[in-house]
Amino acid sequence: MSNDPAAPSVTPKAAYHHGDLRAQLIAAVRDLVETHGPDGFSVAEAARRAGVSSAAPYKHFKDRHEILRGVVSEAMDRLRAAMEAGAEAHAYGSLEAVAAVGQAYVDFAKDEPGVFRLVFGLTEGHENAPDLLAKGEGCFGVVVHAVAARLDLPPADPDVQRRAYMLWSFVHGHSFLTIDMKHKVAAAEIDDWDYLMTISHAILAPTGS
Amino acid sequence: MSNDPAAPSVTPKAAYHHGDLRAQLIAAVRDLVETHGPDGFSVAEAARRAGVSSAAPYKHFKDRHEILRGVVSEAMDRLRAAMEAGAEAHAYGSLEAVAAVGQAYVDFAKDEPGVFRLVFGLTEGHENAPDLLAKGEGCFGVVVHAVAARLDLPPADPDVQRRAYMLWSFVHGHSFLTIDMKHKVAAAEIDDWDYLMTISHAILAPTGS
DNA sequence: TGACGAAAGTTAGCACCTTTCACATATGTT
DNA sequence: AACATATGTGAAAGGTGCTAACTTTCGTCA
């Protein structure tokens, strides 16, 4: 790459080993999943979009499943980052910080319903991929951390774990129902933030049962 | 074919217009979805299991999606029946009746995780199928009914709707997390019934916020 | 500098799947 | 008995996943 490896046009894609196919494929698949649903994706189409032959992806991924796992992995990174950003936007240990973690989760589902569904609809992926499992734990860890801060208890405390799980299942369900049945959610006149604050308050109330 | 429609062996399947292909296909697909995941199903394989050519299914279903929608429709019928049975197993208007509706929901997810995921993972299906929408409403209606009975309010009451939605999102999320991340649920030592009773109690408490 | 091996792409090809089309066969209605 | 209809079959087109064998490019080390 001394001067220009045949630099022809504006986009730096013309190299015939064109650099970052892997990333471009993941981006293409993410887009396909988002627009055509988790099923309406094909390796061939992704390759077409990246401008390579339909066999090229297999130099970077073993399976079509591995591509999807790549998308999921990348999505989980973003999800976790969003959750952490949500928490850090409010005072440490505050109820708002807890709710903000949930809000980030819901926002993600709304912004990328296809990818969100993919992340949690991957049946065979989960068993085969310890890294995805780890990232899932990481996301849950953000919830646990916020709850622990709020209750002023160590994250490993069983009560913290339990309440964090409750919160998560609530937010998870609300996210799914929001993207699956918008009309129902609209009918119930749910405002996300109110909802999340109410729930957080209820679950983190001093005495358990 | 006067006496017996060619009754040859034990199974009544030998008629070459063999009666209920549609139902048999749905059963086959349900099984495939359950064992090989929502993706690992093919019309061809289902036809093979039903003992017909791979073109036969298209006499009963327009698409492969329509077959899946058939499975979903049938599953929703069973889900609703289970929820209603759960409610009716306890005193009308009791908290237990509410929790039992949720328990039926969770049990369904545990018993048929593949189908459960299919029901709520169908993106394109939902838009195109008003009957599925209606059945979804029907299931939600069971929750609403139980909540209304508990609160002694009409089902159409906004407060009833809102609390029913809250309950549903909780149960929905718990169901998904249960089948997706069993280990996490186990780690949090969640007992379904305790959990559901706790949640129901919290959500149906007299004053809202 | 230039030979070489690994990385990353290509084309060709098989097996399978979806869907359609033309055709065959049972059903039942009049 | 005849005909329309519902339900089956086989063949074929087009797409997809994945592999194999070949080619090009890149970095590296004598």
C-alpha cells in the first residue's frame, strides 16, 4: 500500500483482497436480518451485497450459523455498551440508573427488532457458543451491578441475583411484546420510562415477599 | 371400497387420497420444529414423513409459511385451552387463578420450547394473518379475564388492561429466559409457582403506583 | 530480490429445498 | 354415467449451502 493499490474511486473497497470482508459480511447480514427477518437471510445474498462470490464467506465463517453468531456477538457488545451507558447516565445506586438499564434494553429491541429476535431466538447457537453465553452473562451482569448498587449489597448476594433476574424477565418480556404486538402495548398505553420506574421500584422495595 | 376403504393394516392411512393430510403435515412440522428447531424444518421432510410427494403439501398450504402458521394456530388453541384450564382449577377471582394462568404459559414454553419460540418468533406471519392476531388477543383475554375477576372490575377497564399487560410481560419474559437460559434461572433458584404468586400479588396490589 | 507458503478470492459442481406446471386419479353430485 | 373438483404424482426451474480445486495476492525470510 505504498502509493495506492489501484485506488480507483472514492470507496476504498477495490482491492481484490478487499480488506475487511468479515466485517462487511456481518454488516450485510445484520441489515438483511433487520429488513427481511431472521429467516429471510442467505449467505449468497450477503456475499452479493459485499460484492464477492458466494463461496467467499466460507473463508471467514464455517457455517451460515457462524455468520449469524457473528452478528449476535456484535449485537451483544452493543447492547451491553448501551446498558452500561444507560446506568452511567444517572447517579450511582439510584433507581433511575436501574430503570435506564432497562430502557436501553427496550430501546435496542425497538431499534433493531430483527437482530433482537435473532439474539434470543438462536436455539442451536447458544449451545455451541460459549462466547455468546459469556456475553449474555455480561449483559445480565450489568443489571446485577445496578441492582447491587441500589441495594448496597455485593453482586453475588442471592437476593440481588434474584431481583435482578425478576427485573430482567420483566424487561425482556416487555421488549418482546413491544416489538411483537405493538398495538396491544399501545392499547394499554404503556410509557416505557414510567413502566420501568414503576417496576424497578416494586421489585427493589425493601422487603421481598 | 364398500366396506372398508382398502383397510389393509392397522393404521388407517393407506387410502391414496389419504384423508387428513393437512393435519398430519401440521403434526409432522410441529415435531420437526420441536426437535430440529424452527429453522431445521423443510416442507420436503414433512411430506416425506406423511408419506406423500413433496408437491402434495401445496394442495393444502400456499407457502411454507402457511404451514408454520398452521402450527402456530394449533399451538395457540392449545395454549389458550391450557390457560383457561389453569384459571378454572382455582376459585374464581382468586390470586391463585391468576398465577395458574401464568403457570400454564410457562409450562407450555417448557414443554414445547421450539413451538413456543415459533409462535412468538414469527415476524412475517403476524402481519399477514389476522386469525393469528385474533388468537393472540384471545390468549391475552384469558389473562385480562382472570385479572378482572380478581379486581372485581370489568375487563375493559384501563387499569385491568394495564395490569394484565404487566403480568403478561413478566410471564412472557420469564418463559423465554427459562427456555433460553436455563442455567441462569437455576442459578437464581426460581420456583415457578412462588415466582408467579409473588408477581401476581405485587401487580394486583390495591394501589397502582 | 525473489522464491514460497498462507490467506483470501474465484469458478464449478453436488445435493437439497421451494414452488410451479401438467397430468393422473379418486370423490361425490346431479 | 358423466363431470367438476379435490387431491395426489412426477418433472423441472431456480435458489441455496457448502466443498473442492484452482488462482491471485501478500508478507516474510533466505
